[in-house]
Amino acid sequence: MDQQDLKLSKKLISSYKKRLEKEILDRSIKLKMPQNKFEEIIHNNNELMHLKKALEKLEAESETQNKV
């Protein structure tokens, strides 16, 4: 993957992650859940954890390519 592809991938994944977090937040507020509960949901959500790992992997790959 070239540098431009990495940047685009990071941007798309990051954008999706933010939208998903916002959706969880909005639904939690609508359901009048306590703040600590929806923070726990966001922290323990499998999809968000996978997105975070993917972003970390892309960041590491980007740093590796910058060194070359």
C-alpha cells in the first residue's frame, strides 16, 4: 500500500469510527442511559475495538514506510 492509500484508509476508518461512536451516544441519550453506561458500551464495543486496532496497524505501517 502506498502512502496515499494509507492516508485514505486511515481517514475512512476514522470517519466510520466517529460516526459509530456518535450513533451509540445518540441512542444512549435517547434511551436516557447514564453517561458511564454508554462510555462503557463504547469502550467494550467489538466493532469499535476492531476499528481502533485497524487504525493502529495502519499507523504502524505508515511509520514503517516513512522510515524507508
